[in-house]
Amino acid sequence: MREEHETDRAKLVAWIERHLTHRGDDVDVAVVLLSQAEGLASRLGTQVAGAAVDAARDRLAAGGGPDAIAACTDPETVVVVRPVRVAGRPDGRARWGARLLGLLDRPVRVQGLDLRLTGHVATTGACGREWRAHEGETLLRQLEHRVLLGRIEQPDLLVHLPDLRRERCADALDRRLASAVRGGEVVARYQPIVDLRSGRIVGAEALACWDGSGAELAGPERFLALAAATGLMPAITERILRQACADFAGGVPEREGWWVSVNLDAPATVHPETPGQIEAVLRETGLAPERLCIEVSERLVPDPLAVRSLQAIADLGVQLAMDDFGSGWSSLAQLRSLPLTLVKLDRSLLVSCSVDEASVLLATVAFVASLGLDVLAEGIERPGDRLLVQAAGVALGQGFLWGAAQPLDQLVGAAAVVAGAAAPMPSGRGALRSG
């Protein structure tokens, strides 16, 4: 979750706790899925798409009624809540939902463009007398999951769902995700990684996608938070790791030399059994260790347990990358203490720079290169982004400019039109660094 979404969410939780758990108000909730936001991001970039979603959020907040608040909880979702001081108003809620849906009929204007964000609205509610203080985050998560499940079952533009009760039974969406993991519906899709000097694909990042969930939950930002909260992340991580290794061992010609990166969350990174699990998967699938890259979060605290675990992974011959570098927590000591090969720059570094004002990007690349590490820039969406990071000395790129996450056969097919051999995965610190 991006920092701006975390801030929006924190404000929303504070509002819920103030009105519902402290004042005892009933609340109406509308979860608005802006189904065209992803398409805008791929065509016009995440900055433009984010500004469009922010504009839609502000419009929904203004039209939500007295004391209403609206917040972006992910790049495609706006949650609107309002207090209802008279219980039992389903008709009023239905009219409210219809009004919110109507607010999206008009396009929003961003950077001189009129952009339309088609909305799917699902409404529900909660009774303040049933919830305790400091349960705002729990309530919000359950509301979101209940609404998303309702959207999957009733794919209409406007859906009205029963009030959420406080009973501590297993959430229906939790059960659905657990069933999907067991049934093989959570699968790997691959976003290409490109050598900026040659323009050729050299590898891909494996991203978890939930097939069969509908658009509401297909992407990783939609369901991985739920997976972490319900203890399903280890099973998902193991599945994506196994599929990625098998796909690249058998589905990519050896001569291409492509490598694949797989994300580990913080608990998996420090778990003492993780290196052995990775070794077993490599042995069973036949993928050469140097063709696997394990990505760890920038927010990982390099305590002795984490360092030992990562060193054991590196000793297998597997590459290690720090993901989202530059989003706020990393330090020189952190990079030096971990056995990294690659650093993936967060898109925020790219967004904060222009061709004339690239000092932050230049300093960051120079800092990483001084440690002998290779550099990959994430979130490259336009040719100008590519030129900017190349001028800063970045060797590798990833982003919508070369495509979204896709099945392996599509990735191989797209690469087939590019002549020539791919560059190898770096086999040591700085192997692909531009000179």
C-alpha cells in the first residue's frame, strides 16, 4: 500500500472510531470501485491515474452529505462513509448509493484532460452499538471484504448489501481466498524487466494474481493484505515461488538466460526454514540458482536473524534484491549489512524528478553504485521516464512501458519480436552497472 493510501486509510479509521465506536452512530458505507483506473495508469501513467482517482474521491466526499468522508484505500478504490443517527434506513442508503454513482457520470479533469472513471458502488452499513472503541481498522477491513465479496456475487453497477454484524465468525471472503489458494486459483503473472541499453527483456517479476476472483480482487494489491491478515501468505509465497521456478526452468529457452524475481514478505524473510524451502524448490524444478532473484522489502530491519537468513539464501547462488528503495526507510548501513546484488528504485524517486531536476535520482543511483550494486528503476511508464533513468546511470527497467503482468507464454511471445540475445542476470555486485 502506498504512503498516500495509508494516510487516507488512517483518517478513515479515525473517523469510524469517532462516530461509530465512540458516539454510537450507525454508519452507511459505500465502497466505490473505479474500474477504469488501471487502464488510465497503463495509458497515461500512475501520476495521471492517481490524480483522477483523487479528484473522484474529492467529488464523492463533497456529494456524500453532511459529515461524510471519502478516502482512497488503494489505487482503484474509494470508501465513502457517513453517520446515520436514525437506525434502519435502507431506502435512504439506496438513494445515497445511487447519488454517489451518479456523481461519476461526469468526467474529472486532470492536466487538461477529461477522464471518465466508471464506478461500481456497493453499499452496506454497521451499527455503532455493536462495536467497541479502537475497532475501526477491524471494522473497515471486514466492511471492505464483505463488499468485495458482494461485488463478486452481484456484478452490477449498484449493489446494496445487508448490514455488517459484529459476530466473530470467519469472514466469507477469508474462506473464499483460502479455498482459492488450495484450489490453485492464485497464480503467477510476469511483468517484464528490460535491459535499458538494448531494450531487450532479460527477466520478469512474478506477481500473485487471483484467477476467478473477478476484476475486484485479481491484482495483488487487492488480496495480499487479506492473505497476510488471515495467515495465508506462506502458502501463496510458496506457490508463486514454485510456479515461477518451474515456468522459467521449462518455459523459457535456456539460451535466453532470463531470470525471475519473487517477493518475500518480512516473516518469510526471517523464517529459518525459508532458505531450505528455496533450495528444495530449485532442486525439484531444475532452475539454476542464478536465474532466481529474491526481493525483500526496504522496510526489513536488518537484525541478525534476517541477515543470517538472507546470507543462507545468497549462499545457494540466488540473487537478492531490495525492493522499493527510496520510499523512506533504507540507510547506508542497511544496504551494507545485507548480501544484495540488486536495488530496485521506488517509482516515487522517478515521480519527484524532472529532466531538469533529477538531483534526487542521480544521488540515489550514485549512492547505490558506490556499493557495487546493480540498479533497476520501477514504474517506468513513458519513453521520457526511460531516458531520465538511463541518463542517471540505471541499467535495468520495469514498468507499463513494456507491459503489465501477464502469463509466461504472452511474455515469451512479446519478446520473440525482438532480435538478439538477452543479457544475463548479474552474477555479482555491479555486473550490469552502466559504465
